[in-house]
Amino acid sequence: MNIVVCVKQTADTAAAVTVENGKVSWGDVPMILNPWDEYAVEEALRIKEAHGGKVTALSLGPENATDALKLTLAMGCDEGILVSDPAFAGADSLVVSKIIAAVIDKIGDVDLVCFGRGSVDSDTGVTGSQVARRMGWPVLNLVSEITDLDPDGKTLSVERMLDESRQRVRASMPIVLSVVKEINEPRYPSFMGIRKASKAEIPLWSKDDVGLDEVPQSAVSWPEIFAPPKIETEVEMIEGDTPEQKAVKLADRLLEEKVI
Amino acid sequence: MANKIFVYIDHFEGRVVPASLEALGVGREMAKTIGGGVSAVVLGQNIDDIVQQAGEYGTDEVHKGDDTALKDYRGEAYASVLSAVAADADVLLFPTTGRTRELAGLVAVDLETGIIPDVIDYEFDGSSVLATRPVYAGKLLTKVVCAESRPQILTLRSRAFFKPEADSGHSAEIVDIGVDIGDMATEVIGYGESQAGVSLTDAAIIVSGGRGVSNNASLESPADISDEAEQEIWRAQQGFKLIQELADVLSAAVGASRAAVDANYIAYDNQVGQTGKVVSPDLYIAAGISGAIQHLAGMRTSKTIVAINKDADAPIFKLARFGIVGDLFDVLPPLTQALRERMGL
């Protein structure tokens, strides 16, 4: 199995994100591997452990964004590739999918591409689908379990989380999957893994390395980014001598204020 | 003249996803600015009821793709049909669901155009839609525009827009789509059990539990559970029973914090927050949830928040309209009872 797992480096979700003059800042929290992607990395590693093969972690970002890739190597990925070029700045999902599809093409003979369900920063959750479409491959998003995988017959069966129910689907490979956190429990990197990762060189692929002569124009742009209006609430603490009194008073207040 | 606004109607097992109707309302509003009518697109098999419903909610035309190959939602098949139908649209709207996030992304590639997911508000900038969407799980908002490519593809977040009134007298012109789907790389085998009760993202009221639901030391777990972790889960399940009872009285959905899900108290499907579902109900009751920043990110736009927590300093009280300092095990049963009486149940 030749597996590619696509990851993104993001700010820690504990960050109190602020914005000033259109520039986003998340204080001094560390940059981390996008939490959703940990599950994608773990699933890719489990498939490799069960069926053999290779796992390549792939990330698109600024040229210093190697921490997330180092973590994937420490977890056990065989190789990391950072795709980075000043020409990629401001790329929307349409362009990002084109770049990633070109990289996967270049890697060659890929059976399976794993994504997390989205990134916790831009939160669009569409990149995996768009990469698949560019490759002409099927995509199954929100996979909560791979129930069966036949590396020789190049088929797999999954269960995926729709809003109302789980859908069971059989599909042929190559394929793109996005996974949800229910699928597994990501491992912690081993001491040996961390040592190996700290020494690893992460190759940087520019647009020329990717084989894109020209970076297409993004279709969408985001002219404004701003803090949401502050929610002005004055909390009304419900007092009473006993929990019952408080509960009854709350019920009355909710009805008085027509909340219910 | 062909209509400029297309709305994709998402449905599952014969039921229209409510946000599809909200999308129809947005489509009608947009048509007032950019002109033309509104076309709905319904794909599936045996979908006459859904087609009719789309008509009652004020579309001028419904494109109906009724075919065995479309019986189950499959991204590749649906995208091919939809991309052909909506190729000349100016705006293509979707409700936001797991299916449509995938589908909209595929169609955007087919039509080499921009996609703006999770839209919560919009205005017009000339003839382009300037859409507002949350990023960093709602900690920030961006305004996003697809200035040149068409159609502009937007998925609209559930409950961000009003559902229009139905008019049973109104009916739309039905246009049959010739569906010709060849072999597909995917095959739907079946479905698991449907989620019981109200879906979190559509719910008008949500009652959520956090780590605090297991915090009732006076509860004795049954003798046959000796493992400490399992005892904790058992206690938590008793706590979630109280939450479920309150939810039942209010016809509400049950939510949970990440802490409760990670501790295996309740399924991941119920998780609200940055790494779960982002919700925006009229009323959000948080019981035993302290209010970690990741949780607040997933529910802060709720209209009214009620917090019940033992810790008077819990951050959740800062967002709350009403607060009770107290143990959820003591407060929820009388609250459920009081509401049941007052609502005549």
C-alpha cells in the first residue's frame, strides 16, 4: 500500500485568536499538527502495519512549517514532504487541491490518500474532495471505520458518518478518504521516533519541483477578517435556598423571557 | 432567461434537511438583487414528495434527477449530474451537511470555481456575494468573495437564515434531468441505525453535559462493575439520563463537551465544540460544563445560554444569560419536573 497522508500545521486550539489590522495572531501558543490530521496519520500507519507499504506525510505551508511533519515522522511516517513556494500564498481550496493533486501525481502509484475531516483554522473541510476530483478518484469523507481492506484486489469498505446515520460503502482504490476522530486513538510518538524525526531532513518542494509551470489564480479571496461582535450578556444568577428553589425559579424565568 | 440562482435540496430517507428550505429562502432574497428566478435541484430516487416540497417553498423551477443510480447519495454520481445542471448558474446554494460539504467541493472542481462553506451571513458587493463565514471555530469571522468565477458556490450553515413560509398553492415547473451514470467506483452497501431524536445542528434547543456528569460520588454503581473507569462511565450515564429527560421535555437534542466524549461517557456524534459540531440553537443549556475555549467556540452564537455548574468561577458563566451554581444532579430533576408541569406535559 502506497499511502499519502495530507496534514496541516495550525495554531494550538487553546489559542485565544485575535486580529489586528487584518492580521491574525494567536499569541505564543505552539504550532501543532492540526488535531483532525492526527487521526489520518494514525489510520495510515495502521494500514501500513497491517498490509505493508509506505506512508508519506505531505504538507503545504510556509517554509518553516516543519514541526507538524516532524511529528508525523516521529509517529512513524516514512517520509515527509513540505510543499512551499511564495507563489502559493493566498491559495484557496481550488488551487491547493491542484497543487496537492500534482504532488500525488508526481509521487506516483498512490493507492490511498488520507485527510483529517478539516483544519481547525480555515475550517473548510473540502480539500480532500477537491483533490480526489482532480485525480479522477472517488472520495469518501467522514470515515469512522475501515471495515475491510484488500490491498491486492484494491478495494476497501468503510463506514462513514452522515449527519443522520452511518453509511456503509464499498469502493475501489485509488481513493481519497477523510477520517473523523472516532476512527482510532492516535499514538504518541516513541522516544526513538522523536530522535529519528529530529534528525530527519524534510525535503521542500517548490512549484517547479511539483511540476506546476504556473500557479492558477484563486477563485475566492477573503478581503476582511475580524473578531465577531462581543456578546453582551449580563448573567443573571438564579439564587435560592435549595437546588429545587433555584430550578423552579429558572423554569419560571425561561418562560417569562419567552426563551421556551 | 435561465434562472441565475440554483439551490441544492439535501434530503435523507425521504426527509428534506431543514437547512435546504433555509437555502431556498436565501435564494429568493438574492434573486431580488440579481434578478431572475430560483431553481431547485433534487436528486435521488422516488423523490416526488421532496420535489413538491421544494415547489411549495417558492422555487420557480425544480430540476429533478430521479434514477436508480442516484438512490443513495454518492459524491461522484451526484456531482456529475449537478455540475451539468448548474453549470451556467450565477449562484449555487447548498445547506451545510456532511454530504453537501463533499458534493459542493466536487462541483467546484468540475466548474473550476470558488467554494465558500459554512456561510452565516451575506451582503452584495456589486454583483458578487460577499459572504461571512467563521474561521478558527468561530473565534474569528471572514468575509469571502468569489469575484470572477461563476457559479459562486456557498454552503449555508444550518439555522443561520430564516426558513421561509410554505405556500401549498404554489407549485414549480418540473424539469426532468436525463441521468446517465456509468460504472462508479463506489457502492453503497447500507446504513447503520439512524440517530435517535433531534439532530444537533438542526435543534432549536440543546441540553449538553460535560465532565461533571460523572461527578456524583453518592451514586453507587452496580456491584458487577468493579473496574474504576467503568464505574465512572456508569455514573456518567446516570448523569446523561437526567440530561436526556430534560431534553425530552424540551424536544431538544443532547450535546456533550469534548471532555465527556473523550472519557467515553457518550458518543462522539454528540460532541459540541471546535473538534465536534458547531451549533447555534435558540437555547443552550450547559450542565457540568466548565466552558473550555474549544467548547465555547462551538456554541457561543446560541441565542440564550443557561449554565449549571458547581464552580461559580467557571468560564461558561461569562457567556450565560442565566446561571445556577449547583450540582447538576440536584438541579436537573426539579428543573425537568418544573418545566414539565408548566408546559402541561
